[in-house]
Amino acid sequence: MNPSGSLTDPVFLESVGGWLSFGTIGLGLALALISAIVLTFRPNPRLYMVATLLSAFIIAFGGGIEFFRAVQKARLDQASLNLSTYFGSGAWADLAEAISLKFSGSKEVTGNALSKLLKKDQEYPYPVTVPGGQCRYVIAIAQPPSDIVMARPANEKLEVDVDDRSFYKWITICNKSPAPEAWQYPVKVVNSDGMVRVSTYRDKGEPAATANASSMPRIIITACLGEYLGNCPEKSDVFYGCGSAWGDGVAVQECRKRGYPDGKSAFHQRVSVGGNKCGYAIADVTCG
């Protein structure tokens, strides 16, 4: 458990604020009651005044905390309502399309596409099939203020990489086995009810799963290196985070995932810019 993370957790802070405000008010009332009982038997005007003022101060302090919490909650509720209103069905559809275009790059749509209203915490099984030796790319977008949750598949034959944002996810799934793998990917929205859009993409011109090396077409994959996928200077097909290996090994790895033999890959970096922790680079990976 990370103590610093717990201290900044919104749920933890909300709980502490509630206990502090009501506990303080309770303490003030208890002090007032005890003072009243004691002073009934041993009257002391000066002590009575001090106890009254102290009790009033404690109660006012607790009430102030509770008032502040109520104001903050009202502001958050209003912000959530404004966000939901701003991202109405039309605006959200445009946003979802823009995100899909940015992340899909040169890929093409394949498989099932989902557009569905989900209740808060409702889970929907989204079918995904990855042919042997190939990759599939899933983009899942929720309508703000909803956030989206997608659990990683528990399958040793699949390599899964997730670019995780609050209301959308870009998931790369590569099948290491020669046989196709299929499963139901659970999609869930949290925070509120909301529309969900999920689509699956594949590499454009990818080889058939049964093709041999001599019949595989030549394909070019755009790779990006950096801290955030969304900040890549160009559309990319694959993403490598800061600290990842970069160079010819990337070409060998990506082409091998797609069924190409070693020696049938090439790596060419053509863009390098600064930004965030490690800057950003764009490279073309040629397979075949």
C-alpha cells in the first residue's frame, strides 16, 4: 500500500472530511452538555461563559467544514452536469470519431463495432478475435463524464499493451500462438450512465494467418516512442513508452509478431522532437 497515494485519494479525503466535520460537531455538543450538567451542581458564571463560547466555536468549526464540503460537492455536481451537457450525443459522436482517427493511423476497421448505452457499473462482453501471429487494436470510448474500465485478458498467448486514459482506452493485442484466440472482453462504465463506443482495427494489408514467408506482402508500420501516445507528432500504429528499446530490435519484434521471419524487417527513424520526459520519435518499420 502506498501511504502517499492514500492521502491524496478523493474517496479517502471525503471520508476523513465527513468524520472530521461530524466528529467536531459531536464534540462541541458533548462539551456543552457536560458543562451544563456540571454547572447545574456547581454554578460558576465565568466558567459557564467560557464553556459556552468554546462549545459554540467547536460546533461552528465543524459546521464550517461540513458547509465547505457541501459547496465543493455542489460545484463538482455542476461541473459533471456541464460536462455531460457539453458532450451531448452529437458532440460526443464527433469527439469519438476524432479520437478513433487519431489513434487508428493507417489501420482498417475489422470485426464488430459496438455503440451502446451502459448503466453505471454495467458490464458488457465485447467479442475480440486475434488470428495467429497477428495483432488487433481496440479503441474504447465512453461519453464524459463517464469513465471506462476494461480488464486485461488472462491469456498467456496474448501480449497486451494499454494506453489508459480516463474516458477512453487504446489497446494493442498481439497473438503469439499460430492458432486464433477469441474471448469476450468485458467493457464497463463507472461514475455515471453513458454511451460507449468500441471498435477493433487491424494492420492494413496484413498477411493472412496461413501465408508463407514468400507470399507475405510488404507492409509498413509507423512506430512512436515517447511518454504519451496521444502526444505523438504523427499518427502511429504501435507505441513504445519512455525507456523502451528503440531501433532495429523494434522492427524485428513487430514483424515477428505479424508472422514475418527474422531478416525480413527494416527500421528507419524519420522524426525526433522534444517534449515531456523523453521527447518523441517516429519511425517506419518495414516488414517483408
